[in-house]
Amino acid sequence: MTPGVRTPRPMIDLLPAVLQEDPVLAGLTAGLDEVLAPAYAVLDCLDAYWDPSLAPADFLARLAAWLGVTLDENWTDDQQREVIRHAVELHGVRGTVRGLRWQLELATRGQAEVVESGGVHWSRTPGTPPPSEEPSLVVRIRRGSVPDAELAAVRELVAWAKPAHVPHRIELVD
């Protein structure tokens, strides 16, 4: 039960007038109203739970899980809401430099730089072996701009968001 939450429509009002005067029924329906009031409150506000801008802070992790997004517990509520708000778009660009930059922008508040080698090669001659240059990805973060507690999460984010076949490293620069 949630103290102070009242039902928008008491059950006693749904009964015929003759039964509304019965003290036993009045007490029974009042007890049911008290138990059901929180459920009515949630259902009345259900659309707010799906909007990351309005959802209660303790519901953000569940909303993120439904969208396939991993949140870092060190992020502020605003950062978490921003990631959830763009979850579908972020999935659409996952594995691209643009997607990685965008996710790092959200996670580090713009403190990371992405340097990548590119990776599109083609040839007019069939059977031509691809260039021997290995693809690479370097994420540079200014030392001290990201707290140490968040640095581990950034490492996990890069490993998750980059193309699987591209080796990467994270450099802390001055």
C-alpha cells in the first residue's frame, strides 16, 4: 500500500444507493480501494513510463533493458535518459564510426576522440587480395576528463560498439 494515494473512483460509488449505506460493505470497499489505488495510479500514468524524459529514475534501468541498452550506474539520470531516448537510432548505427562517436559523446560528455583507419577497399580485378593494412581504431581520452570509475565503462562501451573484427585501443592523453 502506498500512503496518500487515493483511488480516482471509490468502489462504494459503483454500488446501488441501498448498498452504499451498509457499513460492512463501505468498510470492505474502502479496504479494496486502498489496495487498488496504487495500481490505478500506475495505469493512469502508464504513458509516462515509456517516455524517458518522464519515467521515474528507478524505472530507467528496466526501460533500457527493454530497448537493449546497457546503462552505466555512474551516469547521471540525464545521461541515462539521453541514451534511452536515442536507443533505436544508436542501434541503427552500431558498428560504425558515427555510432561509436555518438555513444562516446553521450558517455563521456564529449571528452573522447575517435581515430580510425577506414576500411573500404575494392578492386576492378576479381581475385585481387585485399590490402595488407590492418584496420585500427584508437579512442583518445584526455587524462582526468573522465573519472576512473567511468573509464572501465568506456572500455566496455568501445568493445561493444565497434565492429567486431577491428582491433582497438584506448589512449589517455595529456
